Amino acid sequence: MPCVREVAMRLALAAVAASSSAAALATGASVGAGDGPQLLIITTPTDFTEAMELVLSSGGACRNFSFTVNNSDLVGGTQQLQGPLMDNRPNIYNKWWTPSNDIEMFLTECCGLSPHGCACHIMDRVGVIPAYPLEQFQYLVAVANFSNRSAESHPSDGRVNVMSPDWRNIAKAMTSTFEQVFNMTDGPEGWGAKCLSGQVSEEVIGKLSDFTGGCTDEAGNFSDFMDAYPDINAFVNCSDGCKQCKTTGLCRDPDEFFAAATDLCDDTTTVRAYLYCFLDANSEFFGTGYGPSGAEFMTIPNLHIKNAGEISVLDFNASGACDKLV
């Protein structure tokens, strides 16, 4: 049976760093009293980052440890481009998260991999194919508040608001990103002129909810949406197939998008285009809260890390293309 040491992660790592412990690890022995691998229990975001530091620096000795996340409110997210926001990719105004069972799995699966190999493996596991080389890859872990509400800066309890990304939730949260995307406030001189009700209408949400097929062959897929709402072609070019859709200039430039939009909240095509262009709800997005690998989670809008809540950031010191995913 594993030896269970329910101690703070930093104390466990300090023990590993000690010379006698390092020698024991090098010979394949377990650290601490008892036989078998040490069970390190992860409760906080800092616990996770310290455990991953152990995994990435142990040279394979991490196999002498097992890991368990005993806090189901922990969520993790990749950071392909280093910067101040939770997601620093161009024109992205949300943050994707994976649940606690996934981040627990990454600790075991990355044992023996290089930092770059681990980064690419995590990207592959969460279904992200980087469009450009990684630049100082980071991994974020937060304590989530599964509220299905828009995120707020400096939450009093340190928890980051997280939602299940179904059509209703992301459409309702969409207006909270307008100021950031269009660089203008609400009101008749701002984005409010093109969203008179202040939120996406129930009629539009109902219409979007008919399309939950993503890029599958099932009814209600993105191709069906394009047939029903052909004006979406002004924003997205899918001539090479559903999984090879490319955004147009209108989709990549918030100023052009705003100028072209007649109604940001009551026009189904415009709402779907906005979600595609700025909230990462691409052609493969189901709008059900689930992806091919299970439940998905999202934070809207994309906040500064330092303002978002209790988030621990681990810098992998890994850059470069993921040519061969592990």
C-alpha cells in the first residue's frame, strides 16, 4: 500500500530536494517511512504547480510518487503565449479550463517527459493543435466557482467564475466582453447602440440551440448552420471542410466586425459569428457544455491573471513547435 502523507506539497518537495532523499530516488527507493510510492495529495493550485515541478525536474524519479487531486474545484488551463492575461492568443476573450481529474492525470503522464514534451502532451490531451510554436508555455491552475456567470475582477473568495459552455451560458455572458473586444463602453455612443436590450435575446439562443453537431455528420452540425444562415460566410471560410475553416479579415478585426454588425444581440448570424471570432466557439464547438473528451469549462471574459482570483502559474521554460505530439 502507498504511504499516505497528507502534508503541504511544499514540505513534500523539500524532502525530495534533500540530498538523502535525492539519493534514495536515484536508486529507486521511496522517500519517507513505509514501502511503496509516496502519495502526494493536491488540494490547492500551488500544490499542483509544486508537484508538476517535481515531475519535470526529477529525471524519471517521479515514478516513485503517485498523485491525487482531492479538490474537485481545481481547474487547469494551457497558456500557449506568455503574457498578463489568462489567454494571450490574439482576439481571444475567454479562457478554457479542464477539470481536476485531467490535471491529476497530467502529473502521471508527464513523468519522464521533458518540459517541452509535457507541454505538447497536455496540448494534445486537451484537443488543442497549436497554430504557431509555443512561446514560454505556462500552465494555470485555479480554484473554480462553477457559477455559470461572467467572471469578475478580484473575487472576494479568490474563486474564478467558471461556466459550462452551452449556447445559453456563453450567449448570456457575451455582452460582458464587448467593452474589451470593441474598446468601448455601453450606451448610445458605444456598443449599446447595437445591443438595445443589453443581452442576447432568447429567440437567438433558441435558434443556436438547434445546432449542436459541431463537425460531426449528425443533424445540426456547423455545415447545417451555414446552409441556414449563409451570411456567416462573410466571417468564416469553410471551403476546405468543416474542420479546416478559416476566419476572414472581418472576423479577425474587432473594428471591422463592429462596423459590419447591424445588431449584436438580436441577429442569429452576428451572434454566432461573434462567438466564433472572439470566444473560440469554432466550427467544432457543440454548444452543449461537452466536447469529444467530456465536460468542458470556460471563463468569460478573459481577465488579467493577477486580478482573476487564486491562480497558480507554472512556467515550463518550454518554447517551440509541437511537431510530434507525445
